[in-house]
Amino acid sequence: MPVSLAALKKMVRSEADPAKAVVLKGFFKTGKGDYGEGDRFMGLTVPISRRIANKFAALRVVDIQKLLTSSIHEERLIALLMMVERFDKGNEKVKRDIYTLYIASTTRINNWDLVDLSADKIVGRYLFNHSRQKLFTLARSKNIWERRIAIIATFYFIKQNDFETTVAIIKLLLNDRHDLIHKSMGWMLREIGKRSSPVLRQFLNEYKEILPRTTVRYAIERFPEKERKKYLARS
């Protein structure tokens, strides 16, 4: 099969599962007024999307960029999986170009799975050795997905035992009203706790009374039950 955008789209449609597409539309909140309103699904699993991304790994960058504008959720996911792979294997110029394309495409990286499978692997990894100011700009965005990118990108830093930026961005997002941001903050705090329990406990003790309850609940999942109850009682 030729490596072309048309061939990729044909394969996506050949793997379509209408019954699963209905389930995914509900799971990713595509109804009117929901965060994923209007998104379209073909019913592909992530492993299938990865397989297609690998099969078309030689797709031209211009076609990957076009794929990012697709109205089909899985096609945007495949584009992001390709970008992650190219970033991982690329030289500094390739990394810079992929990062630049990613930042220019944030309006199309518009659901939590798209963010979570790519932000730390591209944005976080690139900014680890560059200015991190862009993360703070994203954290202040009115776009929920840019705010989620800002916090999830720092997962790469956490994996390097670098917690300062994550904590600073969480402080910026303390008054965020969206549940998906509350969950992402709690997830990153839990990841910090896996590597440094004292850092997590110090942060919780200082901010537990103003942190969203969902954030606290996610952050303390690994704590003993008695300690979890104590923190939840004060959140």
C-alpha cells in the first residue's frame, strides 16, 4: 500500500467499528455543550491507531499537518502519534519543527486523550532544555486543552525529578473551574508523590484547603486510608 494521506484515510475507514464509535462519542463527551461537542469517531482503538501510525510512518510532514485538521478524532490521534515518533527519533531541527507544529495546532488537540498521549512527549521534552515560559502562557489560556497541555507537558519534567514547574503551574490553575483540569493537577501531584512523598505532602499541607477536592482525591490515591480521610476532610 502506498504511503499517502488518501491510503491512510482508506485504512482508517476499513478499521471502523460503528458500534464502538457510538460508545466513544459518549465516553469523550461529544454532546451539545460538552467539552468534545461535535467530534466524530470511527471506533478505532488506540492500538489500531498506533498500528496505522507505524505503517504510514513515512508520511510527508505536510500530510501529517493536514491530518491534524481532520474532523475525525482518530485521524488527529494518528497524526499526533506520528509526531511523537518523529520527535523521539529526530535531530534538534526535527524536534523544533515538530514542537512548533504542535503549538500551532493546539485547537485541534482538543480532547484529553489527544493531550495525554502527546503533551509530555513533545512539549515537555522539548521545553525541558528551553525556556518554559510558553507553558505559563498556555496555563493562562481560555482554552481548556491548552491549559491541560500546560500541566500534562510537565509530566516529562516530573520523570526527571524536576517538580518546580509543575507546582508553579498548579498554583496558577488553583481557581480553574473545569473538572478535567482538576483531574490533571491531581494526576501530576500523584506522580510527584511517587518520586518524592515529602514534596507532595508539603504542597498538600500548604494548599489542601483551597485545592479542588477532585485534585486532592487524585493526588492522595496512594496514601494510607487514614491519611486519605484526613486530607479529604480538610479539602
